[in-house]
Amino acid sequence: MNSNLFFAIIVLSIAYSIVLFLGLSVVLADSVIATIPIQKWPLDFAFNTVNDNVYVSQPNVGSMSVIDGQTNTVIKTIAIPPNSAIYGLAYNPTNQYVYVANDTGPRGSVAVIETSSGTIVKSIPVGDSPVQVLYNPFNGYIYVTDTNSQRVDVIEPSSNSVIKSIPVGFHPVGMAYNSNNHNIYVANSHQVSSSVSVIDSTNTVIKTIPITGSPWRIAFDSNNGNLYVTLIAANKVVVIDGSTNAVIKTIPMPVFPPYPGSQWSGTAVGSIAYNPLNKFMYVSHMNGQYVTGIDTATDTVTKTIQVGNYPFTVGYHPNNHNMYVANTDSNTVSVIGTNNASTTTPQAVCPEENVKHWDKIVFMVTSPVLAMKAHVSVNTELDIKVLDNPKEVADLKQKVLDFIGVPNGNKSSLKIIDVEYAIICTKGPVDNLLVRSPPAEQALSQSSNTTMNIPSNDTMLNSNVTNKSSSLNTTMPEQLPPQSINGSKVPKI
């Protein structure tokens, strides 16, 4: 389909003076707790917060690997059409589908995968060379960067169709969601328009932030409200104030030697992901063997972790709090157990019949008619806590309608803003835990970023309460190695 897209950028970055960074104060606090063999070319991740699974994209392999997030082993593969150049992934907690960017050319597509069966339920046509996919918890839409079309496509998940195409800069790659203002940040990597585009909740570009050095990936810090952007051609990380959309700091990054046998002479920063538990940004150093950690309290590099060859993407699993690294040229995934994070699977001491799954659903009633029937305020963030069956695909809007006492209400009058999950061990009859309040506003809670209020007579089986607003993009991995690694062809973009 097209030429080397980012190949030229990587060559440019290597053309810079490569000097080994000496005198770096390194704290080897984190460690690799598992190395998972992958069939070939792992590139990107999506994290299923219902069943803990990790989905791994592999271009031109004909399958996608699925890792059990508790045992950190590959448990199955999902068949993908042969020669599919799949890259970015995103998990949608509302319908529990995984959306996969597929650079099939001359026009790209996004495959929609039903996770329990592993079947592709739809292929959505998008622009040229789709790269990253991002779930927006505020409006429930899926965003796709179309690298060669200089745009971001917006997918509405109930119809699984593109509802809008947003023009941005040249060669958009990474994206991140800002849960404070609900904006989407897009890295435009081509040096002609080296910048970050800011898209607001109306799907309009409200600002373009010029940044020299080819922005590549972006992650949002839910603690300080800043955005961190890797610059692939400058080997730096830039910090953007999420409230003013202005660059406030530049963090120089160490340069490491290439991994043994590499055809390149140096490394460049690539992916970035935020761990909200220890408040560190983790950065992959492509063409090397290292991931570094930025302490966001001081914006300095204080961690260095050795992983596999060519760590392309790093992602955060919100359930087990570990960092996952796709080592493209080692055909492995490294799992980093992080500081102050649980690295072992809790042992359940609860009878199976007492294990209950709960959803906290943050929503908004947008119709005055429905709001009046339910005795709630229109266009106000509210949340409810309801039991969930993890073996079934949840109809979250129907759960809300049932709870607020209008089961036959119009689902289009509801907006799902966020979903949080928890697993608890009940000590008494489950009926004692169900909220039986009348369908009035006092039976609901104002939305917040706190954990779920579990009844006091229950104990947590594990701490997998997740907040999509703060953990996404994080997540959300993105893509693209050069056209060949050690002589093996890797799909172009």
C-alpha cells in the first residue's frame, strides 16, 4: 500500500549522534516476573478488565494471541484473515469487543472481535493505514488514527460504523484520552507537521500544539493531569499541561546500545504508558532491550528494566497493575512487576457460589422525558452499583433502565460515561447486597473517581476495581517497527 511511513523517521532518529548516556542514576526497583513466548512479531495490547485477558496483535501472522492476565500464559489464539497487517487494539468495556486496526490497503479497516468466541463480527472500512485504536469512556466512541489519510475516524459502537472523520496533521500515530476535560490528544509524527492535535468532546480539533521531534506516542497522567509525549526523532519526552494544552517541560531520555545482532546503530524512544498505582510513566526504547520509568513527581528517569529485543509497545494492565512489553524481535512479551503493585495472584478463600461480580456504571440521562419518569436530573453524571454475570455480554443501558425503574425506556436517551468492576466475596445472601432503593435520585450516587462502595460485611477477593477514565492510554498501545527486523519482513505503514 504505501511506502515506508515511519521507516524514514526511524532512520532519521538513528542519524542523530548516538552517545551512550553515562552517569544516569538508575534504580532497579521493578523486575521482569514473566517472559511469555509469542508466535511472531508482537506489537500491541488490549486489556480485558472483565476476564483479565490480554490481547496481542501480530501483523501478517494470521492470528492474535490471548494471554491470561492471572497466569501470564498464552491460553488461545484468535484467527485473523491471512496477510492482515493488524496493529493497534482497544477494548470496549460497554460491549466487551476488541477493536483491531488492520492495514490491508489500499484502504484500511477495523476488525470488531467478540472476545468470548474470538469471532470477527464486523470489518469497518476506515482511512489509509489505520494505526492506533482508542476507546473514549466519556462518549463510548472508538477513535482510529489513519496514518496516510491525515485524519482520525470516529466509530459509533452500537452500529459499528464511522460517524465522523477528523482532519489532523501528517502521519498521526499515538492517541491518549484526558479524563479531566474529555479531550483526545493525537501525535502527528511527520516532521512537516510535527505536533499534537487536541480533539474536544464534539469531535472537533480545538488546538494544534507544535512540537519539534516527531511526536509518536502519548499517555495521560491521571494524578497530575499532564500528557507525556515521546519524540521518536529527538529521543525525548515532552510534558503537556492538560488544562492549558501548553508544553511545560522536556525530559531528556537515555540512549542505550542496540540489542545484539541489530542492523541499526542506536535506539529511540517509542511507546509510553502510565501506571496510576505507582505514578510512573514507562517508556520503551526501540531497537534496544530496555524500558525506563519516569517518576512523574519529579519528571526524571529513575528506573531501568531490561526486557527483550526491540521493545515496541508498553501497556498497563489495570487489573493486576503490571506492565506488559511487546518485544517484537524476541517474539516475547515481558511482564514487569512494578513497585507497590501486586505481582502475585491472590488465593481465593471464598466458596465459588459466594464470588460475586459487580459493576459500577457511571451514566447520564440526556432526555428530559426519561429523566422525569425516573425522577433524576437531566444531563447529570450519576452512578449505580449492580451485580454482573461475567459469562454474558452485558447490556449496560438496560441495566441502568431497570435500576431507575423505567425498563422500557429509550436506550438512546442514556449515555454510558464509565464502567468500573469489582469482585467480592459475599458472606450472606446476595439479596442483602442488592440496592432496593426506589428509582429516585437519592438512590444514585454522584459520579467520582473513587473505588466502588462495597458493603462492609464483604471482603475483596482482589483489587481489580478499575477506572477507565484514568487507565486508558494509557493504554493503549500503538505501533509500527521499521520494515525489516534482522532481515525479516515486517509490514509497512
